[in-house]
Amino acid sequence: TGSEKAMNHVLRRFYLLGGTLDGARVWDIRQGLQALRQTSGLELTRLWLQAGGAQAANSLYAALFEDGVERLDLHDLPVSHESPGAPVYLNVLRWMALPAAVAMAAAKTRVILYGDAETPWPYVEKLAQAFPEKFQFSRRVMPREE
């Protein structure tokens, strides 16, 4: 919140600390999942993350680091870290691309991608077809609202 100048100062602080705002959001999602697991009576609650756009990518990365997430519903997940509106993580493309992150998540939890028919996910789809017992992945085409 606040002015554009104030937001620039906040973003600079993240960069000076070696991170980004989206990296902090991944951390926040992870901490929320851990807090649920530590709350009395919620230890065995089934966890299911739903998010859209850049937050879908943040939720995806959080699920990679946390156990017990049974399902990820990701709406309009960016195809690449270079896509418009994609989250920003420092040097992420040196080690990871979003399709690889989806494949890693699908190996440990059910992943459903919601989006338009044109969005390509061939890497993950081929893995899911080749190893259906290992990868829990599906796509649902959603019509665009005009």
C-alpha cells in the first residue's frame, strides 16, 4: 500500500537482502501451512491450495517445500518466469523453470491447472502420460470471460 515511491523502497529492501517480494510471499504461504499443522485439532486437516496468476506460482513453489499438501488448483499459471505477470525470484532460471516445478509438484501431490486451451504444458503432459502412476496432473480448460 502507499505510493509508488514507497513500494519501490520496499522492493529495494528485498533485493538488498537477496530476495524478492514474491520470494517472501512463498515464505508466507509456507508459514501459513506450518501454522495450520501446529494448531491443535488441525494436524490431520487435508491441505488444498488454490491460487491464480503469480500467486499460483508462489503456491506451487511453497508446495514443493511443504509436505502434506494434497492438491494444488492453479488458475492461469504463467507458462514461464519470463511471462508477463510472472513472479520474480532472483536467479530462478539458472535452476528451475515453471514446467519443471509443476512436474516436481505433480510427483508428490495432485496438480490441476486451469486455463485456456492455448496454454502449452507439453513437458508435464508427456510425463503424466508416460508415468500415470507417478504423476498426478490434469488440465481443465476454462472459457475466458469477455
